[in-house]
Amino acid sequence: MTVKHAVDVEANDVLNAKDTKIQVLISSREGPNFALRKFSMQRDGGMPRHTNTVEHEQYVLRGEASITIGEEIHHVKAGDVVFIPEGVVHSYQNTGEEPFEFLCIIPNKDDKVTVVDASC
Amino acid sequence: MTVKHAVDVEANDVLNAKDTKIQVLISSREGPNFALRKFSMQRDGGMPRHTNTVEHEQYVLRGEASITIGEEIHHVKAGDVVFIPEGVVHSYQNTGEEPFEFLCIIPNKDDKVTVVDASC
């Protein structure tokens, strides 16, 4: 691939999340070192407290949300940048009236997801 | 770092480019595997034909541009996704009325930039 439009990329439900879709914009097969994904969380959607075995680098495209990272709670909106180290418990809750959309980049390494608390 | 707002990140001129700034949103010191940068190219701005020794994964945030990748010319706009393999000649020209803004992620490896043709 060289160029594609995000709306043309298949969207799939995110396991263990509420009203949240993922699009793999550039997969680990296309990019040699990392994958670029877009998450879209509908109003009242969220993802429960969980850990990943890889870090996340994120950029908020639209909307607003509350994100917990470890013991901290952050209120984020479009233009905010988020770094979640590997292994740190985190969660998301859309707190706005519109969809909460963000990019999330992860390295091409095995990512094991462990849900800590199934409630969003 | 965990959360920061993109507008608070220092913007620096891009060498060899016209009216283009770069902000390193998550640096190679902050992220263990890759760096997240934001480029802002003013109206009529651009970057000449050049190569990098690392690949680029990009997401267009705003505006429109003409991007050459190898022998191909692509017209891109907000929501488009761009992959530029390492070593492939590429260039950018803002073709719209507003700033052209995009995210560009690169791996934490030495990036040698070679300008092939200094005209944008």
C-alpha cells in the first residue's frame, strides 16, 4: 500500500469494549516496525480497565473522554497526545456527546490483553 | 509523560522544506520503539524530493496536498493514510488554501535524510 482513505478500511468490534470499533489503517504486515490503528467509541462507549504487553502512542482526533492510566485520571480531547507504557492498567470512557476517535500505534510485537475489571 | 496537548509542543522549522514546521509529540526518548511527530505545512509550503533511511506511517489531519512516492503522485486529504517505505524518494506540496497537517511516525532508528532535488 501507499495511500488509502480511512473510511475504506474495515471496522471491527473491539473485544471486551462497549460500542467501540477498531480499524487497522496500516497493519503489522504492511509496516515493518509498528501498526497504525484508529479507534471509534460511540457516545457512552468505553473500554474497561486492562493491560497490554505493548506500549501505546495515541493522538485524539475527535470528541472527548476520560482515560485512566495507572492511578491517574485524564480528561482528553481532540489534539491531545497520550502515552501508555506497556503493562500499565488503563481504561477509556467517552464523556462527550459525539464519538471519541483516536489513533493508537503499537509496535510489531505480541500484544496480550488482560482485562482487570470488566466494568467500563 | 502520559498526556500532553499538541499545541503545547515546541514547533521547529523543517530543514530543506518551505514553510513547514515539525512538532515531536512523543520523542524517541519517551517512546521505546517509535516517535510520533506532527508536521504543519503552510499554504504553498512543501518538502522537496528526498529519501529517508526509515519508513513513514502517516495520517492526514487537515488540508490537502500532492505527495509523490517514487514515480506515483497522490492527492491526499484529511483522513487519508500514507505509507512511505524506507529509501523511496518522496515529496510534499500543499495544494490547498489551508495548512496541510499530518502525523508521521518513524521507528527509533537512525534517520539519514538525502535531498534528491532541492526544488519543491
